[in-house]
Amino acid sequence: MFKQAREMQSRLGDVQESLKNTAVTGESGAGLVKVTLNGRFEALRVEIDPLAAAEDRAVQEDLVAAAFNDAVRRVEAMQKEKMSDLAQGLGLPPGFDLPGNILR
């Protein structure tokens, strides 16, 4: 049991490092605004197309918020996939849910 716990801890560390080094881009306005986050939800880059810059401030703010939300959903999906792979690799039953926020 302790051996399996150490193995899980080691693999979790590998997954966390992998997520830290993975970039995920969310976008809005058909690509006018792009937000890139790493797998730990840290912002890496925000890109605003000049066409979006011509919009009024409220539209710009909505586009940035929507791009961030899209990026967050994509990171969450990536984390879920990695955790599923980790659980499978440890021989845990399908659908076994590891504790939330374990990858942050």
C-alpha cells in the first residue's frame, strides 16, 4: 500500500510538472482575442488582434473575459484527461475521481 502511495505521489509530481510546461490557448471573437494559460491556470500570454482593438472598451473586455473562460475550460479538460490517465496507470477503477485541485 505504501509503495503504491509513493508511486502515485511520484506520478502526480510528473503530471504537475507536465501541466506547468503545457500551454493551452482559449479564444473569443473568432480568434480576435487569444489567452494562453499553462496547465496550472497561470496566464502566459494575451493576444488582441488590431480589429478587436477598434471595438469599444466594453466589447474588448467581454472578448478578453470570454477568451480567459475558454482557456480555463480547456485547461480543466486537459487536467481531467491527465488525472484519468494517472488513475488508470495506477490500476484504479474507471471513473475513480481523485481529489479536486490536486494539480494546482
